[in-house]
Amino acid sequence: MEIEAKIGQKVKNLRNKNGLTQEELATRCELTKGFISQLERGQTAPSVSTLEDIVECLGTNLSDFFGDDTDPKIVYDESEYFEKEDKNGNVVEWLVASAQNSNIEPILVKLKPGTSMKPDKPHEGEEFGYVLRGEIKVHYGDNSYTVKKGSSFFYQANKTHSIEASGKQESEFLWISTPPSF
């Protein structure tokens, strides 16, 4: 759809939403009914100042008029996950592919027994994890903590930290960091 048609359709939708006829809108904007009709059919393009007058008469502004009015994505299914496997067979799944644009980043990590994730240097933010299966060891600064299935961990990311699978079976945990760091 051409830009003129998109603008015209949005103007028409707003006009109808406000319960105005083309003639009423034209009168409020000091334009002709014919101009509004042509605009709504995508047959003409208004100047920026004319469009600004029209959208103001319709109770909005140019920023909102051209803004994305679609609802944000809420539900993500498995087919949308982004997965990366390392040389040891450990898997990291990004559960929300667009999380890099958010304040948090949820990932699902599966570690083979005796393997670990690469140590992370101190950075801003916080990290939270919940062990779904197996047992992990969280290394945080000079300390190490064992976290078993059904337990969680939380820390400020201002110290060197890493995670290893310390049990005899594959470990799986949900890991949420803020801000995104992967």
C-alpha cells in the first residue's frame, strides 16, 4: 500500500472513530469536503502542516498518528526461540528473541555434566536463575554455591560469575538477566 493510501485510511478511521462526516472534518480544518474525500482515498497527499491540522482536529498528534498502534507481542512459542549449542553440547535458548530491546533477558540453559559456562566479567545489572533439573554450582566472586532442582539464585552482577553443572546428569535452568547481556 502506498503511503498516501495508508495516510488516507488512518485519517478515515480516525474520522469515523470520532463520529465526524467528511464535511464536518473539512469545516473544522478549513478545507474542502472534496480534499478530505481525495485524501481518504489516497488520491492526494497533504502538506505536513495540513496533516498536522487534520490530526489535531481528530484529537491526536503526528507522533501518535504515525506511531505503531499494534499491541506488543505477548506470547512466544518454542518455534520462535533462538538456540545456540557450544562444542560441549551445552544449549542456550533465548526464550524471547527480541529481549535485547528490553530491560530483561530470559534464557533457558542446558548444561552437560561437568561442563560450565564461560565466566562473565563484572557488569551492571542483576541475574536470577531457577533450576528446573539437575544441580549447578554458581561461582560468584571468590565463593561457590550449590543450587539444586527447585531452588533459585539471585545476585548483583558486579563480581566475576559463572555457572557449572555439578551433578551427574544434565542440568537445566531458567536464567534471567537485566539488562540483557547475552
